[in-house]
Amino acid sequence: MSIRVVVVDDHPDVLLGAAAYLGNCPDIRLVAQAQTIAEALTAIRDHQPQVALVDLELPRAVGEAAEYLGGIQIARAIRGGGWPTRLIVMTGHQDRSGLVAAQPFVDCKPRVIYDYLLKTATPQERIEAIRHAAQGVGRPLKFDAPKLTPRERIVLRYMALGLENGEIAQKLVVAPSTVASHVKSLMAKILSEPGVDEGQLRRTRTLCVRRALEFGILRPDQINRNHLGRDPVRGT
């Protein structure tokens, strides 16, 4: 019996490629494709595939921007609904930081996420991952989040709300240079990637916040710009 598979990615070329390499596998049958979280949940509910190959970043609906951990929302729905589908998560992030967000769905019983592949994985590697997942065989997946100091965590939360160094300094009643030092330190910890020299690190505030979300250091509600008037530390 063929392994029923659903592929979820918001890039049409990725879906076309998946259809091509899966179409050459006699033991795998592509039953549906989806480009959004909503479409994916409908496809998984209706087709009950054994395996779903899911992008980590997905929009909720057509026309919306991709969310940082859209694929994890699918994992959450599968666990909550008790569906039998086993997920293989795909990501373009070299540092594999999404493994932290995926971990609860690796450790749970029954397991939901069975593999976590970079998008540079070959079609054969993806096919083997699908076959293993269908057999109930999942790879050990572990990745520890960066260790931030309590003050670095506070600075990061203010950064997530869009505050600049001077504004953060006023909030914390410290010199802007002190905040800058904290920002430099936490960015080095969060944005470090294997094989990337320190001088090449993409030290941008937006990317830092994005990676912090993937690591689970920040929650999505902590970056809501409607909270700009509220102190994220004191809650007022």
C-alpha cells in the first residue's frame, strides 16, 4: 500500500518539485498540496495522510504574510485533533533554531514531528524521511536555545516592541551605551550560525526578534505593536 503524503509550502515551485520527485516513487502517493495553514488543515483532515511534509514558515490564508512558526501551528492542530498524520518539518534556517519550538511535538505521545530537514536536503533525503516517518521511525531532534542573562531578556522584549536603544535606556534608567552592549551580546548569541564568521553575522534587530520567536525565547504576543504603550516587564 502506498504512503499517502500531503506537501505544504507557500512557494509554487517547491510544490511542483515535490510532485515531480514523489511522482517517481511507486510506494508514495501525493494526495494533496497546500500553500497555507488553513489549506493544510483541510487537506490533512480530509485525506488523513500518513505523512505531511510541511514548511516551517506559512501564511494562515492566501494573501497573508508567512508566519514564523506556521508549521508548528499545524503540529499543534494535529496533536489536538488526534489525527494520525506524522510531520516532517522543512526550514531554510541553517541554525535549526526551529527545533526548540518543534521539541514538544517530538517528545509528546504519540509523537507528531518525526523529522526536521533543511531545504537544502536532496529529494532522496526527503523521500527517505517520509518512508521512515510512515514506519513510525523518527530521528532524535534536540537543540538548546541560547542562554540569555535576565537583563538581555528584558532588552530583547523591548526590542520586540520596536523600541530603539535610547528608549530602552530610558525605560531601564541606564546609559544608551549599556543597552547597546546588551543588544550586541544577545544578537551574538541568537544570530550565531554554524560556519558564519562573527563579522558576517546578520546583526539586525528584526532578524534577532524573529529567531528569538523560533527559539521560544519570545512569545508572539510579546511583539504585538499594539503593546507599545505597555511596559512589557511591569505589564503596565
